[in-house]
Amino acid sequence: MRRSSARLPTSKAARRATPLEISKRQKRPIAPSSGLTVTSSPLSGGEGAATRRQKPRQQIFNCVGGQGSGGTVFVLTCEHGGNRIPAAYKALFSGAQDVLDSHRGWDLGALRVAESMASRLDTQLFSSKTSRLLVELNRSIGHPSLFSEFTTNRPMVERQGIINRYWQPYRDQVTSHIDNLVQAGCRVVHLSIHSFTPIWESRPRKTSIGLLYDPRRSGEKLLCDLWKRKLKQEFPGFVIHSNQPYKGIADGFTTTLRRRFDLDVHWPGEYNGIEIEINQSLIFPATGRRIHEIAHAICRSLTTCATALASFREGS
């Protein structure tokens, strides 16, 4: 069985470090060949289309109510955009192509929606096409679902190498970008785009689109309450739910970022983390036109609500 080619730092402290300890390191260099894709606007085509790598812009202002301080900026991420397995780890997934192609391997259709939304909003999109079965980008270090059955029993040094090369660079780049925006005084609305299987444990799911957020955070609750009503107007035949099919306070990237900004009240701006869960039956398989219709309707309703949120904040 092929071992990982990822190398670890050579210091004694790094050699002794466990995956759990990695999460305590706030500043880490971005590793090469991480599989992270950063785009300022999407290219045409589906998940298989090649994406141009670009240097992330330090500040991207698509502000509702003005640029810079007090403005609202949208940042999009797609953690489960593909089901690729890097060559160094393919042997671990021998005979598992059916699993990789299923909803367990990736979020079917999510990246196409995210790309269309990024184009519509003219904002930054961070995405990964590496399968969640190698390492789960939407889980924290130490979470039992961070590694799948294909990787969880690998030696610690190999698992740490996977974290260093794929998990950490993704987290670092997104966090750094949002840090810059919040530090500049922006009201960040982070949209993490996902999709879910329409059948779970032999039962059909009723949700068409779910908005996952923390109801204890006033900005997220107000935005999603307004957004839910607007989405129902955009999609009369859809079932729009709050915090379904999953809870918005469950472990995830947005949960980590909420804690980051809530721990320090001196940030000039504000962070709001929303996960959008779309029923895969609506977007996969689907024509490009269907994808754009759904994505653009989501964006239309969102910008209307963001304007209302900005007005509420300024008046409070």
C-alpha cells in the first residue's frame, strides 16, 4: 500500500506533534499542491472544468451600503466541490469508486452553484475538489469524522501529512481572507455552499433548501429569517427550512470562524457564517441553465436581505 509522500516539518516539536495539536497553530505557511482553488469569478463548465489559479485579492468589496467600513461583503466557499483523490493516496481507495461517486465522496452539484453565485455576486470563491473521504474540510481537528474509514487508521504521521497538505491550507487561506475584511470594518457574510442526498436511511427528505446558522447570533438569525421568506417567494414550490437537514451550530468551518470572531469583541467588522444546503435532486444532474436559475434566484433574495440587514444595523 502506497504511503503518503507528504513530508512533515523537521523540528523535534513538529515531529512530536499530534493532529490535535496542529489546530492550536494560528499561523502556518500555505503548502504547495494543496488542491485549493481560489477564483475571483467562475469559468464556464461543470465540476470537471479546469479552474484558473489566481492570487487571492487582499480585499474584495461587494458592499451593500458602501465600500469599506460598514459595508457588507460576501465570501463564498465550497468545501466538498469534488471527489478527487491525489495520486499518493489512490491505493487507499482501491475498489471504492462507487463510494467516491456518491454523496459520501462529494457534494454533487454544489460547486456549479457556488461558481454561478460567485459570478452573480462578483465575489471571491474558495473551493476544494479533493474528496471529503481523504480529509473532511468541514470538520475540526479531533472530530471523529475528520478522517473516513479509508484514512482514519493510517499512521499518525501520515494523517498529519494529509492535514498539513490539504486541510490546513484551505482553512488558512479562507480565514486570512475573512480576517482582512473584518479588520477593514466590513460586515462579512460567509456563504458555505453544500448539497445533501435526497434520500437518507431509505426516507425522502422534504427540504429543498436549508439555511444553517446559529440562532443565538442576532445578525445571522435576522438575515436568515428575512432570507427564508424571500426564498419562498423565489421558489413557490420549494420547501425552505431553517437549520435542516442539519443544525447550524454543529461542528463545521462556520462554527470555528464564529468562535474566532466572538472571542475578541475588538474586531472592527462583523462575521456571519451561513451554510446553504441544497437538495441534490434539484441540481444534479442539471443543465447549466437550471443551475444558473437557482443560483441567481438565491443571490437576488440574498442581496435584498443584506440591504435590509445593513439598514437595521445602521439604525440600531
